[in-house]
Amino acid sequence: MSRFRRRSHEMPGLNTASLPDLIFSVLFFFMIVTHMRKETLKVECRVPQGRELTRLTKKSAVSYIHIGRPFDGKYPAAGMIFDGSCIQLNDKYVTPAEIIDYISAERNRLSPEDKQAMTVSIKADKDTKMRVINAVKQALRQAKALKINYSAVENGRIKSEKE
């Protein structure tokens, strides 16, 4: 009767043989591109609680200053202790006067776009004396780093508050 018969065409199954190769390629890409934390925290920073906090947007232009007591209880040289607290930049203890040189070197390392957005985040222990914070702020003022954030905890999550 009819020359054309209706056949049922089935869709072939999806070939997933190359899927593991694709997943490993993406994994290696992210392993190469992602920056790992380079500094080890030497001071105890129990950040205070805050309300109405905002997150930092561009973290590539942020320099962190950690202020607190040493984890192991062993204080560094006498010149590095300031009112019972230590100031840590990268992996070493510094005095407030050394912050100026560090911030200047960080600014020179950044691209021109990031220099405008350069922010200094202070992560201080909640028991740190305000005299230490003021000394750090004065050093940052001399280094012309006027964008300062203070890290705080809101509902158990660390955020930063802009000044």
C-alpha cells in the first residue's frame, strides 16, 4: 500500500566517555588560577561583633594588618611589642613606623587602577587597646592610605566595615 513506513527512531545515548577529561581539565585550570593564602597568622585575632557591615568588593587591592597577642605566648623582640599587642604584616612582626614602608611598597606593586581602590583592612583582636589602633591609623595616614576597613563578625561570619 504505502511505500513509506513509519519507523520509530530512537535517540542514541549520550556518550560520556570524555566527561572525566573535561572535569579534570576544569579542575586543573582552577588550581592554577586560584591564589592560595601565603601568610600564616601568628597573632590571635578574635574579631569583635558588629552590625550593618558590608563585604569587601575587590580583594586584590586589599592589604591586611593583623593586631593581637601571639598564639604561642612567645612575644618577639621588645621593639615589636606595642602596649601588649603585636602587629603582623605578611609573616613578620612590625612596628607602627614600618607600616609606612610596607604600604608604600604595596602601592608601587599595584596597577594604576588598583592604586585608586587600595584598601587597608585592620583585623584586630577585640581586647586590643585603642592606643595601638590609633598608632596604626597614624602610620597609615602618613603613608597616604586613607581607605581603611575594620573586620568584624556578624552572626558568626567575618565581614569588613568601611571607615
